[in-house]
Amino acid sequence: MSCPLNVINKLNNSNSLLTIAISTVSTQIKILLEKLILVLPSINKNINFLLIVQGNKKYNGLPDYPNNIIKIIFSDTIGLSCSRNIAINNVNSQWIWFQDDDIEINIGEIDKLINALNLSNSDVFLTKILSLESKKEYYKNYSYYKFSHKRIALRVSSIEIIVKAEFLLKNKIKFDDRMGLGSSYPCGEENLFMLQILKCGGILELSEIAPSYHTTKQDNRYKNTKGHLIARGILLQEFSIILAFFVAIKWSFDERFNNNILSTFKYILEGYFKK
């Protein structure tokens, strides 16, 4: 698997070290732009923004913005994975950080992040995310999984992932567009993405830097629709059938999904055997 030399040169010669790729929809682009413009004076010069806007409405009344720092791509595609893949195809920096349009940047940590990325020999760099409500608690904590990268991959959120664009392009790694918000199987795309990175020999770095905030309210953290459960089964295709069977049983008894044990197990298995 190779990547065209001109693409690699473009990434290596870019003035920006990091692209923050934000997925949004046409009804939110104005609000997002106004929020970004407010923080731009405090943003490190090694950072640019790539906004992927899905939806068929284009705004003529968008606020003025520096198009050398913020690039906007409008797309008529549907689904978060499609949006992330458009970002991968259009990144022009060494690293790409996937974010949602409710991003809240922790300005005080940004310079630390840039310094760490400059020094990093990894292919994927996982950040910490602080609670938007408490500003002290973490969104997730991987301290118990330092020696099990696959377990981390099954828990990671896309907004924690910063990855080298060159590594993705060389290995032709993308998000599975069958999965993620807006698709038939509306979760698990970032987990499968991480598992593919590990399968391709990606070097993982766990960072204590927390450059953004996210809500830690539990209302929408765990879903138990048929589509969500099938998505979990698709994830388990990356594991041996014995391990996948035991994980499926474990998930079936997980009270957070508040579902019938047998039907949960059935849908997870349906995902596991899906082509």
C-alpha cells in the first residue's frame, strides 16, 4: 500500500503541524464559525481548521473568517464517517485531530499539545478530554489499560484521536461509512478505525494532555438499538471467534445497555457474522 509522493511532500512541507477537522451540518456552520473566530487570537500558529459541512443549505451570511487558517468544505454526503473521510482526503498538515462541532478548546493546553506532537514518534496520539461540567474530571480514563491497546481501541472516542495523516494515507485507513451517526449502524466507527491502525502496526501514545472539554452527562452515552448492537458485533470481527464470543456475552449482561440479554446477544452475533 503506497501513497503518492506528491501527497507525502505536501504533508511534510505544510506550514501547519495540526489540522483540527470538525464535522458539522449546514444549520450549525454559522454558530461554529463565530465560536472559532473568538478563540483564533489564542490559537497556536501551527494549527489550522478544516470544517466539513454536510447538508444542502449554503449560507451567504457567514461571518468573515481567515481562509488561510479555516477551510470549509460543503458536502451533500450523509453520515459522520463520510465527513471524517472527506477530512482525511483534504488534510494538508502532518497530524489530524477529529472533532465535533460542540468542541470546547482548552486554550491553556494547546501549546503543550503542539510541543508534544513535535516530539512524538508515534503514529496515533490519544489526548485526555476534560469534563465540560466539572473542568477537573476526565471524560474517560485509560490508566487501567496501558498494556492492552485493543481494549483502549474499544473505548476510544474520535475526539480523542490525533493521527499522522501520512500513516493513514500510506495504509489506506478510513472510517467505515456503514457505521457512525447518520448511518445504519450509528456507533463504533472510531473503534474500528483504531483497530485498523493497530493492525497496520501503528504506534500508540497515551498523553496526559487535555486540550478540549466534552460533556460527561450520561444521557446519551450508551445506546441499545438494534443498529448500535450490530455495530458492536462488526467490531468484534477484528478478534478471534473465541474472544469475540466471550466479549459478546459480557456486553449482553452490561446493565448500561438496559436491554434483553438474549436479544442483545443475538444482535451482536448478527453484526459479527455480517459481511
